[in-house]
Amino acid sequence: MKQRWTATTVAEALDLIRAAKDQLDSRVLALAPGADFREKDRIEKETPLFLAIDLDLTYLEQATAAKHQFNEIVRSDTAPDAG
């Protein structure tokens, strides 16, 4: 079974990451109900899985750069004059 999920906001992306983790945990538990930590760890390490994540942080990087630039302008405008 393949799934593809799409998020368009940070909140949606975080929800999808949690949902994917919960689904993986659920499948491992279904594979070995009652398994102890070591058995669960072994199953997680040995069970093949393909995961691809395309993460476009362009907007966040641009917004961060703009904020830093704004902060520098404000600081330079409010800094006491040397001299």
C-alpha cells in the first residue's frame, strides 16, 4: 500500500509527520503484538520501507531573511550615535 500526503502549511506538515509516525508505530505493533523494546527495535531496523520527503523551505527562508534585514534596519536606526 502506497500513500502520498500533501501539506501546504507548517501546521499541516507537522500533523502529517505525526500521523506518519503513528501509522508506522501501529503497523509495527500489529506485526509483533506484545513485543518488548528490543524486538520492536529489531523489527524497525530490519523491515524495509521507502520514504521520500520533499520539503520546500523557500518561503520560510525568505521570511527569515526579511525579518533579519528588518531587524538590522531597526537596530541601526535606534542605535546611539557614536562620536
